[in-house]
Amino acid sequence: MTKTLYERLGGEGAIAAVVDEFYDRVMADEQVAGYFDDVDMQKQRAHQAQFISSVTGGPVEYSGGEMETVHADMGITPSEFRAIATHLDDALAEFDAGEDDREAVLEEIASYQGAIVTAAD
């Protein structure tokens, strides 16, 4: 039986570790860190782990807000979206996710770009 992307990434614990590394990188990046100034980061990390688990085929259903609604007033630009995606890719690489699996995760995330990006560069 073929493993899901969620399973290949190592499941819940591994995804939570990747998300922690991801947000450590995001918060160190002046270009995008400001979006999280007034955010409960513990809750944000949990939502992100849930989201990534859901889109990678895990036994989790994402219960966060609709992407368009949540990001509507944030003014995220394409370059900021790319910066966030790069941090996710780097965090996945830090935990030895294979290139094909990293690309698959980024493709899933990219499918939400239209709902998240609301401003021009």
C-alpha cells in the first residue's frame, strides 16, 4: 500500500516539528514577521500543523477559517507568499524531507495562493 504524503513526512509529530522550525524562520524574517505581531503563536502553530496535516492526506480535517476570509485584509504580496513558501521548504529540508515530498507540499500550499495573496508587489 502506498504511503500518503502525511505518512512520508513522518506524521503528526514530525509535521509539528517542521511547523515549529518554519515559524522560527518566519519570525526571524523582517519581510513577513510583522504579520504575526498580534497573533497567538501557539494557536497559529497548531492551526498550521493541522492545515499541513490535512492537505498532505493525514487523518485530520482542517478547522481553521476560510483562506480568503482569514487573509482578506492582510495585503499579502506575491513576494511575501514566496518568502513564506521558501521558509516552509527550508524547514522541511531541515527535517530531511525528500525533494519530491517538499515539492508536493509546496504544490498544495501554492494551490491556496489566489486566496492568500491580496496585494501587488
